[in-house]
Amino acid sequence: MNRLLRVEEVAERLGIKVSTVRAWLFYGKLRKVKLGGAVSVPEDFLEEFIKGNTRYERPDDG
């Protein structure tokens, strides 16, 4: 079973503010599920988001 993460847990894992996670959820940048009035992010949705938003950092040339 895929674990459901609270907004606070997502923010902690990504090292960002809870308000940023809420904005991403509101605008659809990050997928969510709603159960009753609670909003959660399944772990696989978060992993998909991370893979799709990882930037390659070029090493310094010297």
C-alpha cells in the first residue's frame, strides 16, 4: 500500500515551507488526493514529482 503523506511531511522531505507545498497543490504542480476534507500526497506522487523536477547541476570547470 502506498503511504499517504501530510502536507507538513512533504514540506519536510523537500526542505521547503508548508505554504509552498500548499500553493503547488492548489495550482496542480503537485498531485494530491482528498479524503473527506484532508489533503494528502501519496509517496509515489511525490517521487514522480521529484524525478520530474530534478535539475542537473554542471560541475565547476576548474
